Amino acid sequence: NAGVMQNPRHLVRRRGQEARLRCSPMKGHSHVYWYRQLPEEGLKFMVYLQKENIIDESGMPKERFSAEFPKEGPSILRIQQVVRGDSAAYFCASSPLRDRGETQYFGPGTRLLVL
Amino acid sequence: LAKTTQPISMDSYEGQEVNITCSHNNIATNDYITWYQQFPSQGPRFIIQGYKTKVTNEVASLFIPADRKSSTLSLPRVSLSDTAVYYCLVGAREGGFKTIFGAGTRLFVKA
């Protein structure tokens, strides 16, 4: 059973461009979470999605950021008009269901560098 | 939301037992306590999870006192490869589900 997959692993963008990050959850997992991590800091929750639904996006900036988890295909985190402050590692996690324990399985992350 | 407090960093030597304590004074009745490990340039990895008393797996033990306001992750006989950041999380619900990672504890294992 393959783990959570993220691509690309590294992404370089110039200011003003769009960044599109993909996450394929583990097989059988219908819950996806996105986190952002700055160097030397902990992970910051961004958004929690189920198939075709955004459940909690309270950690995601209201402008320029969007996320989706379509019925078919990977979850996408989209950052429009990137700025240097968007440079960070973005991690995706998935879980099989939303239960009290809620163990999450993380992908290897996408490291975004905005020039 | 139940916040957590952990030491910022800890040092240890190979072969020693390491105990990392996490405070979560506002833990809710239905909340579980989960610990993750993160190596540089990798995503966090689940270590152990518990609700009360003691939980043990092949990697670690988790001790939770009766009041559940703290928990202790115990790593037996650490090796250099255990050098990582360890995060304590408490399951939180507020309408949706939000996982709050603190800054974690940076464990340095020396030879």
C-alpha cells in the first residue's frame, strides 16, 4: 500500500506566478489535510478536505490560496500570485476517517521556493 | 482547542532512555493524545497514541496520568537515528477538525 504521495517535491516560482501542489492520499483514505511549515517551526494547519468538500479552511489565507479534493484525482493546493513569504514546505496528510484518534499519515512534502 | 507545551530541546546519549513530557491542561474528555516524529526534510511520522494510562508499541511508550493534563513519551535506548523533532498533539474539534502542531521538542542524540 503506497503511502501519501506529493508532487512535485520541489517547486521554484517567481513572484506573481501560480503554484500548484498535488497530493494523492493513501488508498482508502478520504480525508486530506494540508499544512505549511516554515524553517525551524512547527506545522501550521491550513485546510481539511473530504472528497468534494472543504470541511475546515480556517488556517488558509483567504486570498490567493485555494484547495480542492475532487471526486477523482489528487487533492490540489493552489497558490496564486505567489510572494516570497509563501516559500515554505507544504505537507499533505491523509486519514481513513474522522475519528477521535484521527491518526494522520503524512507525505514527503513539497518545498516551494519563490524567487 | 487544547494547546500543548513541550520543552524546546533535549539532549541525550546513545543507549539512554529519553522521556519527553507534554502539558495539555485544557484537554477535552474525548481528546486523544498523539505523538509524531519528524526528521529534517520529511513529513511527520506517527509514533504512538493514547487516551489514558499507558500505551506501548515497538517504538515507544506513552504514559498518561489520571487527570490527563500531561503525557510523557518514553523512548527506550535511543540511537543517533532518533535525533528528530517530536510533536505532541491533542485531538481537537471545533465544528471541523483541526490538528494543532506546536513547535515540538528537538531531540539531539549524541554518540
